[in-house]
Amino acid sequence: MTNRWVLFVPLAIMGLLFGAFIYRLVTPAETLIQSQWIDKPMPLFDLPPATAGVEGLKSSQLADGKPRLVNVFASWCIPCRAEAPQLEALKAAGVPIDGIAIRDRPDDVAMFLREYGNPFDRIGADMQSSVQIALGSSGVPETFLIDGKGIIREQIQGVILADQVPEIVAKLEAMK
Amino acid sequence: MKAKHQRLILALVALGGVAGAGVLAASALSDEAAYFRTPVEIEDGKAEVGEAMRLGGMVAKGSIVRQADGLTIRFVATDGKASVPVEYKGIVPDLFGEESGMVADGRMRADGTFVADRILAKHDERYMPPQMGDMPKNMKAAAGV
Amino acid sequence: MIAELGLALLWIAAALACLSLVAGTLFLRGGSKDLAALVRPASVAQGVLTAAAFGLLIALFVRSDMSVELVARNSNSLKPMIFKIAGTWGNHEGSMLLWLMILSLSGGLIAIFEKRLREDTLVATLAAQAALSLGFFAFLLFSSNPFKRLPVAPPDGQGLNPLLQDIGLAFHPPTLYVGYVGLSVAFSFAVGALITREIGPAFARAMRPWVLGSWIFLTLGITAGSYWAYYELGWGGWWFWDPVENVSLVPWLAGAALLHSVAVTATRNALRAWTVMLAVIGFSMSMVGTFIVRSGLLTSVHSFAVDPERGTFLLVLMAIYIGGALTLFALRAGAVAEGKKFALLSREGSLVINNLLLTTILALVLLGTLYPIVAEAMGEKISVGPPYYNRVAGPLALILCLVMVAGPLLSWRKDDGKRLWSRLPLALFAGAAVLFALILFGGKVGILPLLGMTVAGIVAVASLAPLWGRNLRRTPLPTWGMVIAHFGVAVCLAGMGAESAFIKERLVAAAPGDDIRIGDFSVKFAGVKPVAGPNYTAIEGTLVATTSSGSRFTMKPEARTFPGLMGTAPTETNEAALLTRPGGQFYAVLGQPVTSDDGRADRYQIRLWWKPLVWWIWLGGALIAVGATLSMLGRAQLLAIWRARRARKLEERFAP
């Protein structure tokens, strides 16, 4: 006679396998690379305006006492378009937002702002991605949470999702 | 009696086979599984010279240099915190470029250069997080209309 | 209207699945015979309706109806028609509907064609199939509705990615799906047989054509996928041990084990519990594989992004099905009477070893594929690559092939070693000849390719042995099938061995007019010229290869540039040029222009491979599929039915 418990071995193996799957589903793979600048002051830069009718962006302007967001975007980046409504919502919640346009043309930036709205106080043009690299940002869109002293507190890689908006507002509120 | 004897042999063969396969797998995994490293881990000395591994990072802007033979390229892979020079001989993959993500299979040379046998490029400009999927409003935006 | 009709059909089909399940369950618990009579027609109708719904989804893609979200997201009115159609299943929702359609259609086909099983086992099988489809109906209708409308229709869709417009990529997934889902029938048969405790030859014979059928599609899918990766990726490799490849290989291995063990159960009424378990494992592996790839648990070039909610839904579904089936197995299999006894040295004995080896390879491949997940749970990021798989699967596969040499030559129940030995000399001689030739003339050959080619020689001769001394016209189809499939394994193995052992590679920066020597060929780089395709521009290189016998052939590899879509960066791809010769294949890739020190771009990167016998790999795969097809035709007795029908017709014609 076969030992009865042997028959449960396949079930047990399956249980283990599914345990691993559940673990992986609960803790998605950590593939983000965090910036080296977290909890450090913003690197120094002075960017010209990205298009006509907006201000450029200087690193010194980021330490004016008000916590804010710096959004790294580009008109050629499709996810950035999807992010626009969330930035508008943040703007509406009273969050100051500055933008850095990466490798972009003034006309394209203007078009982008017309189509998807302009939540930005200032937009600097980073033609060579030099500021982006200095910030340790690895793609667009990315958003940095900066406290009133110009220190980077958090980096959000990828699109800000609608349900992240209240959380971001609360975090900036806490930095005041 | 004979049949029972045969069955026992069969069971032993099966058991031995499974145990052998287990040992084979364990030793092969410990020898052949390649660690996935980022430049900062290499800087921290986690990578031994000559050990097979997989390196992931961004190709630093302006770092791609083609050597005189026309075949070898050198570039710098970075993760923002540290960077590692990479050498590769061959035709780079379709989506490889400056400031794009890349994954390279290869090993470290004693001079601190990562010698890649194969390079895989990642393209993420069009990547959309799955959570975005069901939003018709954003969909319209994403469709570029 | 089409979208709404499609959705309605899906709901009705789901209701029918529910009906089959409830009626079947009630009948099995002692309900009336009328309930059982409902199950067959309900299964057929469910299959027809789901197929119709899928047809409507194709129609939406053909008409480019952008008011449907799925179409707007994955299609574009400018796409060529064939890619519009293929777009139907080139996304998460559509591929789930395809999966469900195959599941429902197979249920319908069992209901129509299966006449050999006891009525209650058949009802239990159909109820199990209905339960499987019900879960996927729920998944589709509640979390992935393919027919969802958009509030405002965009003027055009966003699915115009040139990289995804590839004919191989378009038809590869459906082929694999038929194979994956075909195994669901074996799963349902196993569950049905466990419920009614009818585990025996009748059950095995009913299951057999289905196992063979789905295994044919898996074989074709894997073979075609391998060739696609070979010519399209431009790396010249034919198997990368990528997670996606592995998860298609694992059900194939389970299917291979199952179709051999089911032979033992059908012919000798032995290995019954084992066959049932393999039938459960086969489809479980299909589901796990699809889930792993689809959920992004393992990253791969082919993965669709699936959000965690959907992933959890699928995981729960799978846990219910697999866990339920395995629990049923654990409770019932102990009561399965021991099968007929057999000696170790017998056909059964060799098939048991075959099954052990196949399942071991399966477990090791699965282990390698999942190990990175486990390792990451323990805080290490690890990738498991070809060296691991070659080292564990290579030797086991060779032993498996040697068992394959002996198996078909042994008789059922009991054989004696001397008799086996007397049937082998020619095959062993062939192997020895290959080995000596390789050692004498082959130069330095790795141990695995060397053994591979030697074993291929033995298998090639031994696989034909079952035909010796037989009247070929009277040899039954399944025997032909076995011989051809085993011969195909030898061809495939020889191709793999020769390619790995004798591959020649050159990587050069060449200026027009340069000669490149590779193997016995001299290749002249004649020059480049710009060409324009329908949606790309390209540089086309001209390479003229001259063989040692003096014949000339021209190859034109291309480096293509697709303009950036909607402001994205342009995409560059390499189109390899292939030249097939009797002795192998020539493979050429054109790379980027090389700038000299004086700033002129007068040289180009060119990568050349001479791959001896490489096409034998896919030829072998095709032969395996042909063999399995013959075997299936024999087992399904379609031919016998057809002959009987023709005989009857003839009789009628000549009747007075």
C-alpha cells in the first residue's frame, strides 16, 4: 500500500509555490533607484525659461520657506500627459509646483501647456539633461518633494496617481 | 516476491534520481546563478573579479565612446550614486542609447571595468503604470489627442 | 451594438456554464437522469456562444470601432488588416477571451465527440470544464471586460507600435494557447474520473487524443517561437532560457510525460494514479506559466502589465482549481486499486523512467525560473541564466534520449536483457561511428555537444527499429507517429549539437569592397544603400557569399529606423538576413556605421554567423509535431470512422 500522506505532497508543494507568489504580489519588485540627493540640498543650477511667457528656474528659488514639488517632465513623454490632471489637482490644493522640461523645444513645451494645462509656477529648460542627471533622476516623469529650506525629502518616480494626491498634500503640509 | 523486489528497485531508482537531481540543481544554482548588481553595490565591493553577474543601470549621457576598431564600445553605467565603466564588443541592441536603462551580462575585470558579453536595453518612454490603465480621461490624453 | 451583443453573449455563456456545473453536480449527487441530459447541449451552446463573442471582438477590431476602449488602446485605423485582427488577442482582455473561448470550445467538443466514457464520468468531466470556464468568465466579466465602451470615442487608436507588428508575434500566442488550454481537457477528465472513481483504460483512451492534440500545438508553438526569436532578435540564438520560454516549456514537458504515461494506462491499466496526477499538473503548469508571465511576477519582454488586483484574482482562481484538484487527488488516489504489475525491464518500466526524467527536468526548469523570486524574498537579487539550465537539463535530456532508444524496443510487461541487446547493434554502431568521426575530424568539441550528437546518431537509427520487418502499409498510425516523433528528437538533437559545436562567428568593421572569411565561405561586402519601407527607412547592406564550390549568394541585412511616434524617440531595429544551405544557415546582421578618426563614416559593423545544421532543430520540432499528429489521428480513430463511413457509402451505392 502506498502511504497516504505521500499523496498530499503535490498539494504541499503547490502551497509553497503559491506562498511565494503571494509574497511577490504583496511586495512588488523594488526596481526603483532612489536619488543620492534625498535629505540633501538641491544641487545648484540656473535654468533658462523653457518657453515664452514662463519664468526659468534657479535652485536658490527653491529655498523660499514654502515646501513645494519639482516635476521633471517633457512634452514628448506620453506618461507625463497622463500625469497632468493629478498636477492640476495638486495645484488646486494649493501646492506650489515648479517644472523642469527635459530635452525639449520651446514650441513643444508651449503646445504641451496649452493642451494639458499649466500647473507650474516656473519652468526651467534642461536642454542637456544635466540637472536631471545631477538630481539622479532616471526618467520622466519624476517628482521631487522639497521642504522650505530647499532640501529634497522624497523622490517619486513615474506618474503620480490620483490616489497619491492627498498623501502628497499631507506630506508637504507636514514639512511646514 | 519477484514483483515486490522489482518495485523496490524502481522506488530506489526514483528516490536516487530525485536526490541526484536535487544535488545537481543545488550545485548548479550556487555556481551558475548570477547576481544582479547595481553600480553602487559594485563600488561597495560586493562584486568579485571574474564572477558572472548581471549589471543594471543607466547609460550616462555622453559616455558612449566607440573604440578605434569600430566594434568595441565603452560607456559608463550609473545608478545616480555610483558609476561603473562598461566595455562591450558587438552590435548593441535595438533600444540601446544614452540615458536609457540597460542590463548587461558579463563579469568584472581586475582594472574595475565591467566586460559585457551581452547587453539588453530597456525602453520606458512609453511605459505606463498598470494602475493608469482604466482611466478613460487619461487614456484620451495618452492617445495624444 | 456589436460590443453590447458580445457582452450579452458572454453573460449567456457564463449562465450556461453555471447550468452545466449545477446540473452536473446535482446529477452526480443522485439527481435525475434529466439533469445529466442538460449538460451536453449546455456545454455545446456555451462553446458556440463564446466563440461568437470572440468573433464579434475581432469584428470590432476589423472595423476599428474606437468607441470601444480595448480597440482604442490597442489598435489604429492605419494598421494593416492582418495586424488589426491579431490586435484582438495582443492584449490582456482579448487574450483572456481567447483563452476562455478555447476552454469553452473544448468543453463543447468533448460533449459532441466523446462516446467511450461512462455517462456519469462524462457529466463530471463536463461539469469540471464548466467550473474552470466559470472562474475565467467571472474574471473577464468583472475585472477585464473586453467590450467596455469609452464615454467619448477618440478619433483614432494608440496601438501603432512598429515593434509589435510582426507576423510571428501575431500568431505565436494563439498557437500556444490552444496547447495550454487543450491540457484543461485532460485536467477535467482527471477530475471527472476522480469524482466517479472510474480511473482505468477507458478514461485514459478518452483523454489520449486531447493530450496529443494540445501537445502538438505546444510543440508547434515552442518551435515557431524559437525560430521567431532566432531571426527577429538578431542575436542568432535559438533558445535563451528566458522566463517566457521556460513557462511554455514546462507544460510541454508535463504533456510529454502525460502522453507517455497515458499510453501505459490505456494499454496496460497501470500507473493510474500517476497519470491522473500528471493530468492535473499539466494544466496547472499552463495556468501558473501564463499567470507568471502576465502578472509581471517575472519581468520579460513579452509581459503585459497586469495590475495587482487582477493578479490576485487570477491567483485565487488558480489556488481554487489546482488546490481543489490536488486535494481531490490526495483523498481519492489512495483508494485507486493498484494497477497491473510489470517488470523493471519492460515497456512500462522504460516509460516510468521516461516520466521520472521528464518530471525531474520540469521541476529543475521550474526551480530555475522561480528561484529569483525566492532569492529576492531573502534579500538577494539573482538571475538564473543558460549555464544553470544547460548544466542541469542537458545531461538529464541525454539520459532521457537513451531511455527512448530502449523503450520502443521492449515488450510490455516483461522483457529480457539479451533480447534488447540483440536489437541494438546497428544503433550502437551508428553512435560509435558519429563519436569516432567527431573525435577524429571534429577538432575541439565540448562534452555536451559531443555526447548530444553521438546520442542523436543512436536515436536516429534506433527510432526506426520498430518498423523493421513490418509490413509498412499495415503498420498502425500510432506506431508511425512514434517512429517519426522519436526520429524528430534525433534530428533536433543533432541540430543543437552541431550548432553548438561548430558555430563560426565573425564580428568586423568592414568598408565596402572588403572580403570577410568565415568557415569555408568568403563574403564580400558590396556596399550599402538607403531603402524606404512602408513606415520606416533603412540602410540595406549587400553581402555576396561565395562557397568553397564557387556558388554565389546575396544577402541583404537591414538596419531599420522607425520614426518616433507622437513625439517619442525614433526606434532602431536590425533585420537579419538568413541564407539557408543544405549544411546549415548563414546569418548576417548589419550594425551601425563606424566613424573613423578623420570623421568619415565609411565602415559598417557586420556580424556573421555560420550555423551548421541549425535548421535541423526546427525540422526536428516539426517532425515531432507530425509524429504526434499521426498518433492522434490513429488514437482518435478518425481514420477508422472515415473508412467505415466510406465503406458504408460504397455498400449503399452497390446495393440492389
